Amino acid sequence: MLKNYLLDLHPFSFSVKTDLPQVIQNLSTIYGKQLIQNFEESADYQLSVKKSSGIRSFIRPQAQFFCDQLEPFKPLSFQKAYAFLEWGMNWTVAANELQHVIIHSAVLAKGNKAILFPAPPGSGKSTLTAYLAHNGWRLFSDEMALIVPLTKTVIPFVRPICLKNQSIDIAKNLFPHGKFSDIAKDTHKGDVIHLSPPELSWDNQVTPAELVAVVFPNYRANQDLQIYQLDKTQAFMQLVDNAINYGMLRDVAFKTLSNIIDGVKTFEIFHNNLQDVADFLQQEIIENA
């Protein structure tokens, strides 16, 4: 039987219907009090992840994801169902949201000062994000920055941090009391797990911040911290490459990203030590912003 839940995740709400116990358990673990059952208010998006139907359900039971009545992805195995829902939520916002300029980027803040961390897969972005979020920084997002058009104001969209492959064991060793989802094995990203951010982030999920820097992180196992300040053109082009709805917002997105790059510090960093990065961010960026 399908159970219906509300995920109240500023600035969006999601109605989530599911008949999969694994999904229900992981939602409860990751979202805690943000997960509401027996609700009356309407949600911004209607999602469901449920057992496949028809002949397929007998031959090869799988989970299907729907946004409203649309099924944008092929079904996946049950053990990937919770990760499937998290990816589906990312897709839903990326495909529909036009009220903000969206950057594929982690965002973290100290006080009212926020930093963007755009980075490709394999850069160590999510491991760095988890480390900062568990060491006094406020997580806005591990996946997407929501920027108020024509400003440097970024809006929190607090969600779990997605960790992959070797980062899973690193995170479990670093944060033994962390709230982790089950592992989804052999996905298109490899093995995947989701980690809930600390209460600091949930408690401040409606409080925006102002961007003071854009940092492109790169983990290199044998490389001590190296820092390169990017010129405005380099930084702007890299930010455009990570802008999810740039093509839809066009002039507004161009002006917004230009305004950000003109008004913040921009760096590319290479590192093999998370605390070195945290020290640099605090001493050279936050304290001087």
C-alpha cells in the first residue's frame, strides 16, 4: 500500500508516495522532523517511488520514479530505490525551477557569508562538503546553489550529502555518529550513500547568506595544498559551465553570474588534507570578507 509523506524542504515541499519499506526507513533516518505524515497542506511537487507494476513486477521486480504522472527514468532495483528518489528530487528541481539561478555546486556558509564549490565528479567535492558541514559550517546544498536573480544572495536547500565509493568509508570513519542511508550498490555512479547534515543546517534552513567566494576544489592524494586565484573570465566561464538553467534564464542568468564574479574572490585549489582547506577558507576568505 502506498504511504504518503510530506518533505518540507525550504524553499520547496515534496509530496512523496512510496510502498517500499527501505525508502520509508531511509527518509526517516535522513530527514527526521522534516518528514511529515498525515498532512493536509499541498506540496510544490508530487513525487512517487514505488514497486513496478504489470508483468515486469513478476519477472524482475524494480522501483519506478514518477514526478506527477511523468516517468523520466527507467526503473531501478529495489536496493537503489532511495538513491533513485534523491536523484529524482534533484531532477525535478533542475527541470522546473525558474525562480532562482541554479548552479551545480555545493554551498556552505559561516554566519551570513557563503562560498560556492562547483566541481566535476571525482573532485572530492562531497567529501569536503561533509567535512565542513560537520565542523561548524552550515550546509546549504551538496548539489545545487539557488541564487536570487541579480543578487549574490543564496537560498538554503538543505538535503543530504551524496557520497560515492571510497568516500563512503572515509565519511563513516570521520563521522561515526552521522546519520547515513543504506548503500546503493553498483549504480551509474558506483556505490552511493547519503549522509544527513548536522542540526545546525536543518535549524537554519530558511536563513539565506551572501556569496563571498567561489572555490573550485580538487583532491589530489599526493599534493599538498596549492591555491590559484582565477581571473574573472576563467571563473565566469567555469560558473556558466555549471549553471543548470542558464539557457532558460539567459540574460538574467548572465547578469547574475557576472554580478557574482565581479563581487567575490575566485580560487581553484588542489589539496590532500581537508583541515588545510578548512583553515584556508576560514582565514583567507571568511575572516577577510
